[in-house]
Amino acid sequence: MLGSQHDGEVVAAARAASRMLADANVTWSDLATGVTVIVKAAEPRPEAQQAAQEARREPEKARGRQYQRREANPAGPRTRTHRGINAGELVRWLRNNRMSDMTLWEQDFTASLLLFSQDPALSPKQWERLWETAKKAGAFPAETAA
């Protein structure tokens, strides 16, 4: 709005911005000089993130602490099936038949599992959560759910 051709819109936008800065206890000078970080707009690039992690570790290394790289997935490998049930088929069945039995979080979780693949490979933790959701929704006969 500050770029508007209408002076009234420009003034209103500037006043709104001033109110927002005042609410955050930030001055225009702080904003202009970059002293205050308002919002992180996006995740850093992987190389920038790695550089930041290394910078944070430097004081620890100076004190003699050593860091070891964690395993990629310490809980176990990702699998497409669990107890003879395919992840993609179970998720699609839940979403088609039991949406009303799931919480909003469970609905979002199951949708996210199919976001990149119709036949997802799940981590053990994802399988555990999916299994609990399916049991709660009544997807299995009693002997299978155990």
C-alpha cells in the first residue's frame, strides 16, 4: 500500500505500519538499521543452516566436547507394510470411511502421509501413530488390533 498512487492509502498504510512497530516496541530506525529481527521469512538454505550449526558448536569444541553424527533413523527403517497391512491402503481407507472418527490432527496427519506418495514408506513412529489412529477409528477386528 505504500506504493499506491493514492495519497490517502499511503498515509493509512504508513500509520498502520507505525502502529505495528510500536506494538512490537520497535522503531523505524531499528527496522532500517536491521538491529531487530521481525520475522524469519523462510527456512535457511541447507548450507546456511549447516554453517549456523557449526558456528554454534565452535564454543563447545573449544571446551573439548565432541559431537557425533546421529544415525539417519535410529528408530528403524521405513516400511510400506506393517503386520501385513499396506500404509497407503490403510490411510486411504481411513480417509474415505472414518474421517468423522478422527481428530483434526489425525486428519492432517493421514493427509500428510499421502502428500508425496500414494504408497508411502513410514518410520516406526509414524506406523505407531497411524496404528493407534486406525484402532481408535475401529479399522481392525479386535484380534488384529492387539
